[in-house]
Amino acid sequence: MLELNAMTVPVIYLSSFAILLAGFLTALSCKDLIRLLIALELMFGAVFMSLIPAFVIAASPAFGTSIITIFTSAGELLVLIAAIVIQDRRKKNVLIEHITIGGDRV
């Protein structure tokens, strides 16, 4: 059985927070849908990484949480891939500046 000592858990959470922050900042500053997809996957990876200590403490609730997170991540990935394909077919590029909402340019 894997044992986490008192030094390992803060390192895991700090690394997870750093990856989450990098994904969040990338999502805010991205100019195309591909980078947005990568940023969102970084953010979900950070969530998965933060679940590692929970498996040592309480495996069943951590497993349930990870299943919900996996399905959420998969759904988000499929929706974003569909958005990329639709955007590419309509505009022949994946730049965010060409996306319109309600007739207004974003």
C-alpha cells in the first residue's frame, strides 16, 4: 500500500495548484480553441492530481469523485472538440476572435 508522508501531501497539492493556475491563466489569455482545449485539460489534470492523497485516506469516496471528474472531463473534451470542428468548418480557422455570440463579435 502506498504511504504518503507529511512532506509529500503538501508537495502534491502545491504542484496541483501550480498546474491549475497555469491552466487558468492560459485559458484567460488564449487566442484559439486549441490552446483553450489544452488549458482546460491542464486544469482537469490538476484536479486529478489533487485526488491522489484522498485515495490513501478514503479510497471509496475518492474513487466516486474521480469517476465524476473523469466523466465531466470527457464531456468537456467532446463538447470542445465538436466546437473546434464546427468553428473550423464555418470559418476555416480556430481563432477565438472570429466567434460571434448573438450577432456580436467577441
